[in-house]
Amino acid sequence: MGEMTTGKYGLAPRRPRWLMGVIVGTVVAVAIGGGAIAFFAGALPGGPGSEVTAVPTDTGSLTGPTDPATAGPAADPLADSLIWPLTGVPGDVVERPALAGKVENSAAARPQEGLDAADIVFEEMVEGGISRYLAIYHSVLPYHVVPVRSIRPMDAPIAAWTGGIIAYAGGKDRFEERAAAAGLQLISTGSGLGRVAGRAAPHNLAANPEKLLARADAGHQGAPPPFATFAKWGTPGTAETAGTPATQLTVTISASAEPRWRWDGDRWWRWEGNDPALGSSGAQLTATNVLILGVDVEMRPEVDAAGTHVPESIVVGAGSGLLASAGATWPITWRKDSDTAAWQFLDASGAPVVLVPGNTWVELVPNGTGNWSVE
């Protein structure tokens, strides 16, 4: 692990997996304000946002205590202010905005840095059928997130429920306008975005969460509201209570994006097809919860540099899906009433499904052309 760092928002604790079996109590997911930061970038070297920095390659450089001995006394899980709103995990909660960043997922972009620290990761289809991530950070701040890329039309409604900032170095005007209309603060250049050594452009743009947080204006200082309904710490969620046991999830987003998730008795482990999905530290990416959501996809009039039309995953509306957690799955419906509305994950009766406290990956699967299966 790299050494701890401090800044405007103080220490950020690493995801407290050591709390398992130690803290028992009630996790109360309470809205504690708005505010988020998203960073989207795609500038070429020397262009906008090309603040060149010397960057350590140690992806373990997360800001925060590294073991229970340095983390202080266990948090009171009954205190609303001591529940991380995006994970439902008790901890020493820091009052700060969330950060959402667009992370590339082409073969040339792997292994990525910083994905293992995200509270929530959305996987979406972009041009040519490849997938990209929108990773949201709050309980843990990695030293860097690499490589970050440009804004897409669905990124504003995916993240706008948190409020806050979109920082980016490239994107279509209409996508920027939608993000601004959703109440997000736009940042396109400057501190917090810089090129790193050892990667070819455009796969080498890094975001520094600490610097991006420091750029939040007075209207974007608060913490995000809860992402979902989480179980009491140490108690089962909906899938474990009522679901069907499962050991593998196979997801087809497109012919070139076919992630798999395998249950190991503790967590879901991510694979890119038949290959383990690794971070730059060499560790495999994992999730506590996996949400698979069927979404309509529409082709936009805008095109990329190769002349390919930009697909938009339609995330305002409702659809069917699947919740996987604790080695079991349960069918769900999802709902989102507007660009700024919160995500809702519901059972057949319309009641919220309950996630296990921890990080969540969300797979946005195109209706009709995509699919998923469970073993």
C-alpha cells in the first residue's frame, strides 16, 4: 500500500472489510445532502486538461487508514452520520461530495487504476460496442483514477442524483448542456487532470480525486443521498433471504463486452470474458452486489471521430433486471423518474430490494441485443 495522504477533507478510510463480523447494528441509509463530482476527460497531450504530473504507479495509494489498529474505535452503526450513503457500510464518515469518473474499458486501457476503490461502478455501451465505466467514489479516495475519458449522453442522468460536478476535457455540446441542466457544476480543464507516464495517449489521462474535490464550489459541498436500501450490518439482504443460489453471472452487453462474475463464497469476482479483470495493482476486481439492468438503447445523431453514431442507454424510465449478492440472485425492476431523480430498485410488489452493505457494480444491458444468464 502507498502511504496515507491528507487534504481538505481529511483521511478517507479504505473500504472497511475488517469490520465484517465486528460491527453489528442497524445501517440507516439517510439522505445527508447533495453534491457530487464527476470527471470526464479525453484531451490529447498538451491539450485542455493536460496538466502533466509525475505519478506513482502504486494503485494501492488510497487515502485512509490501512488496518483496524490505525482506524480508531469502531463506529456506532446506529448513528445516521456514521453510515456511508453509497455503500451502507458503518465507518468514520467524512462530509464531502461524491466523485463520479468516466473510466475507459478498451483492451488498450487495461489494467485500470482506481476502480477497486469505487463505491459504485456503472458499465455502459459506447461507440463500436465497447463498454466504459462511470465510477462513483465517496467512502474511499484513490490516489489516481486512470484512464478517464470524455462525457456521454447517459452520464448526466446516471450520476445527477448525487448533484455536484462534472469535470472533463472533451465532449459534445449537447452532452455538456444536459449535464448543466441536471444541476451539475461543469469543469473542463485545470487542477486534478493530468497525463501519466507509461501509457500511450489517449489512455493516459489521470484524475486526482483530492484535487477535484478541492474545486467544488459552495453549492456542491454536501454528501450524496443514499444509493439504495441496504441491509442492517451483518444481516442478509433480499437475494440471500429469498433468492436462488448462484455461482456465475454471464452478461452480454455487446459482442465485444461480455463480463462475467463468479461467486467465491465471499464476493463476486469480475472477469472480462475468460480473463480475470485486474486492476493495475494486479488484484482482481470484485463486488459485494451486482445489479444487472435491462435498458433501451437509442443511437444519437452525434458521431465520434471515426464517424460512428453515439449510443445512449436510456436510464430515465423503468425496466427489468437482476440483483446478485451473497451468492444468490433475485429478479427486480428498476425505475428512474427523471435525470435528477434517485435510482429505485424494487421487487415484484413494488417494495425496495435490500442490498448487502458494500460496493456495487451496475451492468446496463441493451434490451433486445444484450442478455444475461445465471448458473
